[in-house]
Amino acid sequence: MPEFCDVALPVPLDMAFTYRVPPDSAPIVGGRVLVPFREQRMTGVVVELHERKPSVTAKSILSVLDREPVLDASLLRLARWIASYYLAPLGEVFRTMLPLAAEFKRGVGYRIGEDGLKALHLAGMSGSSARSQRSPEDQAAEFRALDYLAAAAETEPDVVPQASPVLPELGNSVASSALSRTLVREQTLRSAVRISRALLNGMVRKKWIVREDISTPQDASRTVKVAILKSAEGKLNENQRSIVDTLTASGGRLRVEMLQSLPAPRTTLGTLVRRGLVEIAEEKADFTVSRSKPRPSPFEFDFNAAQKAALAGLREAVAAGKFSGMLLHGVTGSGKTAVYLAGMRSVLDAGRSAILLVPEIGLTPAVAADLHQIFGDEVAILHSALSDRERAEQWHRIKRGEARMVVGTRSAVFAPVSDLALIIVDEEHDASYKQEETPRYHARDVAVMRAKMTDAVVVLGSATPSLESYFNTRKNKYALIELPDRVEQRPLPEVEIVDMRLEFQETGHEQVISRKLAAEIKERLERREQVMVLLNRRGYSPVVLCRTCGKKLECANCAIALTHHKREQKMVCHYCGYTARVPKTCVHCGSEYVYFLGTGSEKLEELLHGMFPQARIARLDRDTVRGHEDFERTLNALNEGELDIVVGTQMIAKGHDIHGVTLVGVVGADVALGLPDFRAAERTFQLLTQVAGRAGRGQSPGKVILQTYFQDHYAVQYAARHDFIGFYEKELRFRSWMHYPPYSALANVLVRSDKLDDALQWSGALGKWFSSTRHEAVRVLGPAAAPILRLKRDYRYHFVLKSPSREKLNTTLRAMLAYAAQQKIPRTQVIVDVDALWLM
Ligand SMILES: [Zn+2]
Ligand SMILES: [Zn+2]
């Protein structure tokens, strides 16, 4: 065994750490180890085993957690690519790739320090004369804790066990270390002496006690009780018979939970157990995919010619067994999902694996039920509502090869499948594929790279492809497959633009709902058809303004106006969650003339209630939808005809097939056009096209009323004409003139600090460095105040870097980070966002 191993740890440092390998342990590359790091224990991934003695003394690893690599060679390669492309520490990339946090039990313990012993001694001698600002109660608690820890040091009552792995598949633990001899678990200490965490923190600062991390691996698998039929012989009464029959019918074993739903009394099972006919055992819980009933299979309709051609192209590429990329551009309602699922089905039939990535909101319980119906137990579903434990379970199922069809949101791109044949990225333009924390990867781009590295096929699908992806088809990097028509020859909806400036001139006041939209809604309600109204802004009023001093009510942590939420009677910051009371007078000058301006989805709902008192109205936004089930409940109600109008933010644009909606009203979806962001037009075009696509998916044709203050803007015009290519060509010209993606690689570098002086000084220092150093073929803009100058207490300045060469861009970024480190600017305060989606 080599003497040393290099371990990547989830810390914001661009390096691996060298540890000594104890004689009786056998770490493996791609496997996890538990190591001491500063005052903590951490899990990291072994990246290299070697004999190179480091210049400083290496600590020993504490235990080896895996006998088999958790990351195979191709995923390790992918991780290195991500670390290099997005300039992220490798250990943080691994942490994102491995959803195994549940296998690790966090914990801390305390032991008494020399100063603590001294304090205890002095207190005993003189009756404590030291002056203190702490209350007598707090002091008493501190001394109780010292007493307890001192006693523990002598008698070793609650000694913490060594880091012995309890995971069934884990390797050997290392021999004992002196590390945790007289350490007392925080829980034990706090319940024994009643002391607050804050006081313990104070004692640590005084060095009276020492805090140590005692996190240990734990078994994360859930278990359920299972009844096993041992014998069906002997006399049985009716209740006993029903249980035995049920067990026999299900192959001799069933969850106890299921038997308890039988009419038989609960004691019956106990009787059978006592008689030895049934045995109860603990088994690992199988994951229940969905509790919803499956809907009719998406394969029940016939594929049209375009769908058949798309599927044939996909199957052919998969059969070729080498990398290829495809962009599936299909208008809304053209049946892309059916093509994906049929493609995956053939991969499964061939005994290989596939991954389908979907945007966050797309994975409703009904979709899960569909998937389960098509793929049975071969599907694993990964989404954000899973607990750590469920996530780990799914990961192991995939790793063991039990689930070869993986469907999930962003991080499912890292699913440990083997023999990967196909990756599909549905709604590839969706912003939820970009992770907005380190590592700031884009799952679509990672999917393409993973396919390349494993000779798989990648399919990107959308009705409104990102400019980058469509550009790649023009450069022949991806094949273009088109689904130009809706299924069953349904027409795309007619779009009518209402110019809100004219509406204002003609009616004399600012309208939220134009006369045209109101008339069309009335007509639909009379015909018992359904309506969706989009307003991409939640809350009641987005701005509270004082008419005396002209100031707005802003968040205490961000340079952002607080939004009025009427029902909750709160002012809320949509960026950090800060809340304040609804003001009666101006907080700046005390004036009574405070005005609530603008309209959010909550107010729109109220307005519609006022205009159409008979209509049944629901709202879909982040205030009404807390999870997938809320979202689905409203969609179901719409599908069942229990609702007439649904109001909502962009969430409604991502709904599913609702056949009764014949009118979509768009109220202020062009808000984004006013934002200082080069992707504003693209985002607006996508949102308008997607929401328009909700209309007319059933028998009756659909109509869209698009209210706008920007009626001449090309994003609005092309969306109204369902003209993706027209929009694409025009937008591409702007991007080319301005050297924006896809004509250049772009990175946003954000410098932040909760101290304005630091933010200014650091961004100034980096600005000087950028201008005094030569960067071939890289343009640097900034430093400038970020459009949101203050966010979550941090002051923010930024640079935007553009280059036709990604390699040169990354070289500059790497040199910048090295300079920042040399200037002692903390790595966590300089954020590098490669291919940034937002420059805010
Ligand atoms: Zn004021
Ligand atoms: Zn805030």
C-alpha cells in the first residue's frame, strides 16, 4: 500500500490535501475517507495514492469509508473537467456529485481545557472574585459544565466511540486515536447541565473548553417491518385466514403496514407470529416512487410522421454507440415527451442506461406515476423534495444497477449509472439547470460533456432553444430535429397584442387588465372555457413609496424594495426573505403619505375576483405553491374543470397539458425587458412563447392576449408570431455586435463583503491588476457596482470578462484568483461565475 493519499475536501481551496495511510487500511482512488481537517472531521474523496513525502507532517486518515469507488473513472474525469471549466475546488464538485450526506452523522463534543481547569480551581479556592458581565445564572451554568467535563475527564463516563463505520459496505476503521478520550457529546452535556449553545461558544472562545467535531458515518438506509409467511398449516379463524391468504397472494411477504389495512384486528398478526406461522423481519425500505394513480399512458396515441422521424433518428444514433448531440426543436404541444420516453424505453430494452433531466417544477407526482408505469422498478426519480436519506437510497439503487432509467432535476446528471447510452435534457433553455452556488455548473453543458466522455447520445429538447444550443446546430455541432406541428393537427394559438400606452391614453388611467382582455375573459367564462393569466411578479404591490420624501421602503439586507404581501400583512424581500411590518407612515420622514404602487399576482387575483365574482379563481406562485403537490393539486383542479381562472407567475408557463384552457392573458410579462441584462430579450421571448403554448391544447383553438408597454420590441413581436427563427436571427446579430455569447465565452466575477470598505478595496485591487496585466484576447469590463449593489448584507462589485477563446478566458481567471489569494482576499468573497446566466 502506498504511504500517502491525496484527498479532495469540500472546502473553498483549490488543492488536494495529503494524508498518511495507516498500515491496516486500504483507501482507494474514487472512494471516500474520513479525515481530520482543522478542528473537524470531514469526508473527502481520494484522488491519488502515492509515495511522495509532503514537506509538512501529514496527519493520518481516520477511516476508509468505501471498498468500491463511489465515483468511477469516467465520473472522476467529469469532476476534473467541471473543476477546471468552472474554476471550482474539486472537493466541492465531488460534494455536489455525491448526494450521500445522510451517511454521515454530524455532531460535536467538548472536553475541558487547561484554562477551564484553572478557572474551576480558582473558583473553588476564593469563591470567585473575578468580575464578570455575565449574569449569575450564566456563570452558574458555565461552572456546572466545567464540573461535568472535569468529572468526565477522570471517570470517562460518556466517552464518544471511535469513528467506527457502521455502514454495511464500509471498510475497516482505523485503530484508536487519543482524539476523543474525554470528549462529551454536546447533547449529553447540554441535557446534563442545562446550558445554551451561546454560552458554550463563549467558553470555547475563553479556551475553557475545547470543541471537537465528532461526526461519524452512519447507516442511512430506512427499514420497514415485513411479514413473512412461514407456514399456512393448522386451523385458522376467519381473520387469520385473510392475513395468510393475503400473504400467500403476494408471494409470501408483505409490509406489515399493508396487512394492517386489512379489516382483521391488529392483534391477529401477533397471534400468527406467536404460533410461528408468520415471522416479522426488518428489511430495507424500497422507495415508493409515487402515491398518485398513473394517468393513461403517453403511448396511447399514435406518433405523427415528425415524431416517428425524431424517434428513428434518436434510436439510430444510440445504436451507433458513439457520441452525438441533437437538438430537438419542437413547438409547444408537439409531443416531445413521448419521443423522449419511447427513446428511453428502447435503451432499457437494450439493457443499457439513460438519464432524463427535467426542470425543477416539471417533476410532479403524476409525472412520476407515468414514469413508473412505463419503466416499472427500473426508474429512479431524483428531485429536490427528497430527504437526504431518500436521495442516498436512490443513489445506491442506481449505483447497484437496479434502476437504469434515471429521471431528475439538475444534479441527476451525475447519477452513477453504468453503460450510459442516452442523456436527454428537457426544456434545455430552463434557467434551473444552472447552479447558483459553487460549483456553478450548467447541467445541460455537463450532460453534453458526460455524453462525450462516455460515447453516449445527448438530446437537448425545447420549444424555445437557448441561443447557444441553436447556434451549435448551425455550426453542425448538433443535429437539428424539428417537430414543427402540434399533435393531432391542433393549431398554434392566435396572439393579439394590446398596447398598454394606448390603453392609458384612451381610458385615462393605468390599467392592469385591458378592456380587450376583460372582454375575452368574460366570453370564455360564458362558454365555460378556462383562462390563464400570467403576471411574472408575486406579492400584492412591489413598491412602497413616500410621496413626501420620495424614498422607497427597502430591505435591511439588500438594496431591493420590499414587496407588500396583503394576506400575510407583511413586507417581504424576495431576495433574502427579510420581513418587516406594513408601514403606516414613512420610515424615513414620518410622513403619512405612503403609497403602495404596482401590481403583483396577489393583487391581480383580487382584481379578477372583483371583476368576475362568479368565477372560481386560483393562484400559482411561490407563495401558494410550497411543493410539487400544491402545484399538482391546482393543475388537477383545472383539469377536472373545478376552476375557471388560474393566475400566476412564470410557474404557469411550465404547466402540463391542460385541455380546457382556451385563453391566455399576459399582464406585464415584459417587465424583464427593462433589466440591465443581455439575456433579457431571450428570457422574455421564451416566457411569452411558453405561456402562449398553454392555450388551445384541447379540442378548441386557443387565443393569447399579450398586454405590453413595449409593443415594438422584437422579443414581443416574434413571440406573437411564434417565430423562433426570426427572433434567433435578430438576437444573434446583437450578440455578435456586443461580443456576447454565443460569440464569446463570458464570466462574471463578483467581489462581495458585508463591509463596504473591503468590497471597494478588493474590487479596486483586482481592477488595477486587470488593467496592469496583459490578457491576450480577453476584454474586462469593470469594476462596477453590481446592478443589485447590496444583497443579503453583502456589498457587491463586479467585472464582466469576455473572450472568443475559452482557454484564454480561464487562464486569466485562474491568474486573477491566484492574485486575489496573494492579496489575502478570501476565496469565498470572490465569486467566479463562468457562463453566468444573470449579471445582476
Ligand atoms: Zn418619507
Ligand atoms: Zn433582502
